[in-house]
Amino acid sequence: MRGTGPRGRGGGRRTYRRSLSARQATIAKAAKLRRAPAGKPAPNRAAKSEARRAAIVKAALAEFCARGFAATRIDDVAARAGVAKGTIYLHFDDKAALFREIVTTMLVPLVAVLETPPADVPIRDLLGRFFDLFVQQVYSTERRNVLRLVMTEGPRFPELAEFHYRNVVERAIAAMRALLARALARGELKDDTLIRFPQLIIAPGMVAIIWSGLFDRFSPLDVRALMRAHLDLLFEGAAP
């Protein structure tokens, strides 16, 4: 028992020293962390989800164009997008929902441009800008594949064609008619022919889409020049 006290006191000092060292190490580590530069913020979950959704839509368009709507499986889209099949179902109910998303994100915003035109620009200049927009934002991008997909798959899947018509074609025609009616009221057109048949305005764009899919490899089409020539022809007959 006599030796217990000194050894006990020595053990206590050793325990105290270890505890002090641990506290000092903790303080030093905290100071080091405070001095360290701030790291990158954690990725935003919503942004990651949106990026994954965009990748799925892009993969779906590629698969639809390569295989056709009927033959494309959700598994094919998942493999191309680099996600699990279940991930797609977190965002979309089925293939038709994917198609609707493609139309909504890739084509509908362009219709809004027609629906909100500048007020004081002559109709010929407006149509020239619209043709340039078509060449730059549709024909020269993946959007032309969406239009080609509607042309090829629409007859077999009328519900897809109707969705495209209601959300793109019908709105675009209504907006075009409003522009043309304003032009007629200003005296920029000699009659209402283009108002009755606004399809005449975009006809060369549709020809260009069809041509690109069938014959472009044999005889590339200068679509910008085609649209400008069409504009000249329109206004030779339509202008007062």
C-alpha cells in the first residue's frame, strides 16, 4: 500500500500530460483548419438533378433518332445517358413523356420568340430575322433532328404528332398570322394570302429538314441562301 501513493501520483501526472497533449493537438488542428483556404462548396443537389435530367433528354433524342421511337427501350436511353434505369423513372413516366420533354425544352422556347416580336420592325425584316433564327437555332443544331423525328414517327404515333402540333405548330401559326395581319393593316402586304396560308413562309425550312436527312450527303444545301431566295420570292408576289 505504501508504494501505491507515489505510483498513483505519477500515473495521474502521466494522464494529465496525455490529456494536455491531446487538447493541444486538437487546438492546433482547429487552427490549421481555420488557416486553410475554403474548399469548393458541396454540389447543389437541384443542379445535379437538372444536369442528369438534361443528359437523359439528350440521350433519348439520340436513341429515338437512331432506333426509332417504337424500338427504343428505356434501358437504351439509360445506357447512353450513363444512369440507372430507375433514375429515368424518377424524372419521366415513360417514352412518351421523354418525347414531350424533348419538344418542350428544344422547340417551344423558339415559338415564344415569334409570340413576342418587336413592335416597329417591318414584316420583311421580321421574317428575315426569323429565317436566320431557323438556320442558327434549328437547322444547325440537334433541333432539326426533333423535327425529323416528328415527321418520321408522327404518322405511327399520332399522340406525339398532336402534342407537337398543339405546343409548337399551332402556336407558331397563330403568332405568324398575328404578325402578318399587323403587316397588312400597315399596308406592307397587298392582300391576305399569307395570312390564310402562313405555311408558305416556313415551307423551305421543312424542305431543308427533309433534304438534309435524304440527300445532304450527295448535294449539301445552302439553307441560308435558300431561305433568303424564298423571302425575295414571297415579297415579289406579296408586297403592294
